[in-house]
Amino acid sequence: MVALFVALLIAFPALPGHTQPLSKKDLGRKALQTVVSHLKSDDSDVRALAAEILGGAGNQAATGVLKTMLEDRDKYVRIAAARALWELGSPVGMKVLLGIINDVPAQGPITLTNTPLVELKIISQNKIREKAIESYAGIKGEKGADLLYKLKNDNYGPVRDAAARELARLGHGEELSQFIEALGAEDEAIRYEGASGLSKICSGAAAGPLAKLLSAEKSVRVRMAALDALKCSPSKDEAAEVLIQLADDQNPTIKYKAVSALCGIKSAGVKEKLAALAAGASDIRTKITVQRGLILSGVPADLKVAQDAMSAATPEIRLEAVEVAAAFSDAEALPLLAQALEDPDTGVKLAGALQTLKRAAKK
């Protein structure tokens, strides 16, 4: 690990021996040190996130580290390493993904004769397979469709569902229509499952049906799932009217999710609504989310809002501040990113590290 650590750090100069604000390169070195130190965490989720950061940063020097992580004791970390290697142009992790996908639990479907421990092991193993399926489909795209169709005949429902969902995400009509049709079901649980599935599928074809659902839906959990699905839909402009209405909802979570879904819709009405919210919002969560929307509409970001959000008590708000920092110049953003690198929350710290590394890589 020491040799690999050195290999990663050679792209950056040594840190200066004074307390002046760090330059972009110096801060980049600190960010890299932060990520690498988390590769040794006892928490497998943290190791997996650190692997994802190395892939997202685009530094080819990370390839050696990531290859060693393909043998991590935790399968989720192996999956993250395989995906990160692919982002760096190496397909070496595909064998690991396929091995996890094909690691079918030895027993048949869960039955009343299984002990609780056996059932838990089967559930856990299939959750790992589901994650590997998502990564495999994300890497292979349409070339992975044959395996996905094969997995639709798997012994286990969660795996079959994951395969169908990934096929729908690739645009396969039969699978996609099943999720969309679920939005009109009388059973609330089915509507919820349909909307939750679409939040991972991110289909443009679902925008209209989701807007129709939201205009009449009473269940809070279904509405939240539908808003998550619209947030990532490439055709969410079709739902602009209902999203503008929900941006004033009495439920703060519904309001927040509606504002978040409005981000990226380029229309005069949405821009006007976001500007009104920016002027009138009192809570920092709404303010920083509105900033993301205004930035995407071509409005310069408000540095003061980002600074306030970076000092918020909630890690999710600080994460949004890091995201908004991407719109600022180095002079404005680096102090925010330096603050993020010192954040007590690992997610915020690593998000700041990723953005810092991307800035440091720019000429």
C-alpha cells in the first residue's frame, strides 16, 4: 500500500511548510491524501466511496490501488473498484463483477424450512448481486442486455427485478412499460414500487405519467418517490407546472424534492419561480437547492448562500454546498473546498476531495 500511495502522490508537489492558504495544487495534494487515507478505513462503505472518488477524479495513477481493491474482503468494495477502473479505461474489473453476479446462493428460493440466519444470508448475497448487476449494466450498456434477460429467470425475485429495471433503464419497452403502468395501480404499494423503480431508471417516457400521478396522489411516500423519479428524467420539463405548484407544498420534504426536481428545467416560468424562492426562502436547505437550479439556468451563484450552507448542521446541506462550489472561480471555491476537507462527515469530506482533485487536474 505504501508504494501505491507514493505513486498516487507524485503528481502533486509537497505541501508548503507554512500556514498560508493552500494553492490549488497544494489543496489537490491534501485532497488526494484524504482519499487514500480512507482506502484503509475499517468501514467498507467508506472504502467503497473512496474507490469511487479515485475513479471519478480521472487520475490514471490510481489504477494500481484500485486493482488491489478488487481483492478487498468486502464485495461492495470490489464492485466500486471495478466501476472506478472502468472509468479510468481499464476493463480488468469486469471478471469480478461477473463472478459476483453468478455467485447464486446455494439453496433454492426462500422457504418456510429455512432458518432466519439462512434467509438473512440469502437476502444479503442477493443484494450484493443486485449492486453488481447495476454496475455491470452501467458499464456494458446495451451490450449487457443478453445477460440481463438471462437474469430475469433467476431464482430470486430481487435479482429478477434488478435485471428488469436495468433493461428498462436501457430503454427496453416491455420492461419500461411495466414500471410506468404501475403508477396507475389502485394499490398504493404498487404505485410506490413503480415510482421507486423509475427513480433509478430515469426515463424520459415516464415524465408525463409521473406528472399525472403527482397531480392527484395523496400518499406522501409515493409523491416523494415520484419526485425523485422526475428529478433524473431527461423530459422533466413536461412536469414543470406540477413541480412549480409542489415547490410551495406545506410538507417541507415534498417542497424540497420539488425544488430539486425543478433544477435543470430551462423555462422562463421555472427560472422565475426559482428566483422568487431565492428571494423569499428562509431555510438554508431550500436556498442552496435553489442555487443549483439558478446556476443551471445561467444565473451566477450566490457565494454567501454557499458559505452559509457549508456551515449548516446537516451533512446533506453541506454536500449541496460542495456541489454548488463547482460554479465558482478557484478564488471563491477553494476556501469552501478546504473547509469541506476538514468536515467531520466522511461523505462531505470525500465530495470536497473529488471536486478539489478535478480542479487540481485542470491546467
